[in-house]
Amino acid sequence: MKYIFAFIITILLNSSVFAQGKTITHKVQKGETITQIAQKYNVSANAIYQLNPDAQTGLKPNSVLIIPSATALKAVVAATENKVITHEVLAKETLYGIEKKFNISDEVLKQANPFLEQDGLQIGQKLTIPVKVAVKTPIVKSEKVERVVYHYVLPKETKYSIAKQYGITIQELELKNPEVVANLPEGFKLLIKGKEVPNTASAVEVKKETPVLDIIKKPATTNYTIKAKETLYGLSKMFEISQSELIAMNPFLADGVVEGMVIKVPVTVAKTIEVKKEYVEFAKKSSSNKKKLAFLLPFNIARIEGDTINSTAMRLKKDKFLNMTLDFYAGALMAIDSAKALGLKLDISIFDSQETKNSSAVATIIEDNKLQDSDVVIGPFYQSNVEKTAELLIVNQVPVISPLSKDQGVSYKNIFQSIPSADAVKNAMFSFMRAKNGNMIAVVDNKKGSIIKYIQENQKDVKFSVLTANGGVSAENLKSLFVKDRINYVVMETGNTQMIKATINTMLGAMAAFNVQLVILEPNETLDTAEISMVNLAKLKLMYPSVSRENESPEALLFIKEYKKKNKVAPNDFATRGFDVTFDTMMRLSQDKNFYETIENAATEQVDNKFEYYKIENGGYANKGIYILYYDTDLTIKEAK
């Protein structure tokens, strides 16, 4: 009843506003659609439906429609923009969460609450929330008149990829387009949604003067999924093209921008659109509230004590998983000691997660120790157990950091995947090359099918060097792809020694005339063999992406010295990661903000690792803190800038 009452009040409000402005009438002609009529009078279809609710069931020839004038529409907009409500900030709430809850932009919220710029978000604050009260029900009803959406088949597209892009099945695609059941010809005009209407204009049809095939045949495009709160204006600025060009590439945008839409965008900028977070060094201060940090680490003490065959010393020699756990733990203890030395006040608890890949004690530990009250949980190690922990703590929005897993099952919104994914690592490399306006060329072994597929689907502006008939490098073809006045990045992916040598020799021979640099996307053991000259790799400044670095700063050397002093050995990668993950978490907890807010506002860098978290659509947070490293001519490894 409450909803119905609100609906009636809003309809009355809109009707009275329309009454204040002039309206005109339109006599429906045979074959006319509501979209055509709306376009004719430069109004929206929803505005017509509000004044002519019977039209939602269909248009009848010779019937008369009431059309709102532009003056009346402006009055409706004004009437819907002057309503506000207040909201009291609760614990653990963030600006992003509040904006999403009330469907307003960050700019609008801060304009209504100027103090947020200086004071930030604090518990108990009273926020003014501008809201729109225009009724949404007629808009939903208007979807009964389904708009027509077409798609022109691009080179190498498949029925599966097209159906996935528009959220339909292959069967639905074939049902609307029986001509493509047998094959899918390039350039074919597919009907995706709605019914074909001959000889009529449509909101999703490109204007006649726009050559559709000229647009879609341009190779430098890729897909982009529209995020919440994005606008046509913002997208045009993001991709550095005009709004009309964007609509020409994606005709359905003429009906409006909707979260989740998949659109075509220029690939030259598509991979650099994400606004990079600023790297900061958090102030060394203690939060006014003592924060709780819990560790769930797989010591598996009960299993060790129950092992009657192997001694503890023997188990330490044989059990790699246990060694990894102890190394991570040793690094974490170093971080805890450092936090104490800085005067940080934290309540730290460490538990044995007793985990295998398919089981753990996390449910019991969480229940018995009230980990629902924790501010952050680090661990467990196995991704399946991380997922279970996050599931049990998501009600309380407790962040769960996955410290070592490379699996990317980020299905819960409170999971923080601290190791970047394999695709994120490769994407970072291409983003770097693109930012340098590089000419990117791929020399890829035919056996590397997954790399070929990845580049073809995600990095469409990369040129492939054509291999010889027996799969070798064609020096002539590779040289023909080099250009002057730009750096030529050769992305080499092969474990074949002869292919590697041929690629290196071709590049060395071209250095006098071209600016060239060798790039790899993944570790390559063949490059470490005696057959490959390290000097030549340094000449070509071999470049690669990495989740960690070799740090020789005074702070890093001090960490190594103190770790050796305490543990009698140098820290390995697991120990350093234990320190970095733990220290980064504690520094974030020590701020006068909650953990989520520190993630949204800043990225950090510790001894060997970066932490630059981004929200994943329909999931948790992924770390995209990745280094781009290269071999310098002095045979040292440096970070590319």
C-alpha cells in the first residue's frame, strides 16, 4: 500500500507539472511507432507513456496522443530534482557504498555536503542526500515496446562471442537470424533484439549518412563493459572521441547508457582508461580505536604431532607447504615487531587454520573466537578456504586477505586477492607499452596457443610477425613491421632456442635504423641457459612484468639485515611477502579510516610488493600493483618508468 500511495502521489505531481506547460496532440498514422513519434517531437518515449498510458499496449491508427512540450518536460525535471533526505553515517560505511545505495555521483554528494572534502566521512555525520522522486514504474512498463538492436559481424567473430556479448543464447541468435544457421559471414547484419521493422527509422539504427561497415571494419576496437554511474559524456572524454562517434560505433547508446552494456571502443586507449591510484606512504600513527587483526595460517600442528613416522626435523625437510607457512609467518612476525616499534596499537590473534585444499577448521575458529568482530583477517592460504572464510564473515563486512593464492575465485565482495592475476600482469605490460606510444609486434611460437588467443582477444592493436613454413622466425617479415620515430616493442613468447636466437639477431641487426626493445610476458627458462647471451639481452633491454621487485633501498637492506639476525637465514620470497602483506594491512588499520576507505583512496609499496586494489565487478578486490622491469646495459635489473 505504501508503494501504491507513493506511485499515485508522483503521478499526480507529474500530471500537475505537465498541466503548467503546453501540450500538443498527434494523430497516429498506420505503421508508426512510439520511438518515431518521440523522435519527431524531440521527447522521450517515457514522457509520452506518462500522458498516454493506454499507448503501452500498442498504438492504433487514427488514435490521438498527447505530446508534452519542451517547457513541460523542463518543469518535470525541475520538480524531480529538488527533493532531499538525510542519512546518518554508520560504522564501516564508505562514500562509495553510500553513493551506490542512493544512486548518486561522488560529485553530487560532495556538492550537497561540502565538509566531506575537508573532514572526510565520519561515523555519526548527517549527510544531505539529493534524490529524484520521478516514478520509475512507467519506464519499466515502456520496455514492453522492445527496441531493435542490430550487430554487424566483425572479422573472426563467432556466434558464441556475439551471443555472450548481448547476453543471449546461440539458439536465440539463430532463431532471429535463420540465414546464419549454416555459417556466419563477415559484415552480416544480425538482428539481436526486437522485431525487424522495414523502412522505418529506429533509435538503434545508424543514420544513413554514416557508413556502418566503414566504422565496424576499423581493426583498432575492443569491447568495454560500462560501469555504474558512467555517462555518455564521461565515456567520450575517457576514450577521447566525440559522443556522436561513440554512438556511431554503438547505435544503441542513443537510448541511454546502462550499467553492464558492452560497447565497442578504440583499442588504443581502452587499456589505459582505469584511473591509477596514487601511491602513498601512510602516516605512522595509531588509530583512536584499537583495531583487531586475525591470522589464519596452516601450521597443521595436530597433523605434525600425530605423525609417528617422520620426526619434526624430517618433516621440515620434506614438507614444502609447511616451510612456506613458516617462512610467511616469520615475515609477518617481523612486520608485527615493526608496528610495535612505531607505537601502533593493534589486537593481533594467530590461529592454526588446519587446512588442506579441501578442508579447514576456519568455521570453528571463527565461531569460537568471534572473528566476526575483526577488522581484517589475513589467510587462509588455499583459495577454497579463503572463499569459505569470506562467506562466513561477509555479513559483518570483514575484509579477508588472500595472501598467497594465485587462483582468482573472487566471488565474495570482502575478498582481497593480494597476488595479481596472470592476465592482470600481462595487461600491465601492454598498458605500459601503449602509454609509451609503442609499435607492438608479437613473435609467438605456434605451440603457445593460449598466448596467441590472449593477444588476439585482448590486445587487438598488436601485429603478429608471420612465421616461416616450418614455424621459424622470418627476419624479413619482422623487419618489415618496424617503424621509425617510435619504439618497436617485440613481444617474444617461445621456449625454442633457435626462435629466440633468430629474434634477437634480427633485432640487433635493426638497432642502427630502428629503436627496438625485447619484451616477454612470462618467465622464460630458456633465456637463463648458456646458449643465450646475457649481454645481448641487456643490449635489447629485455623488459618483463613482475609482481615483485629486487629492492636494494636502505629500508629493504635493513629488513634483510634484521631478518637474518633473527632467523639466521636470508628472507625468501614467502618471508618477504609475509612482511609486506602484514605491514601494509597494519598501516592501513592504523589510519583514521576503515580498511575499505584506505583501499579506495590509495595504493602502497612495501619491501618487494605493491598493493593497488581495485573493485572487481560482482566480486571482491584484485591487486593490480605490478612492476615493469628491464635489464639495463650494465647488466642490472631496473624498474621501467
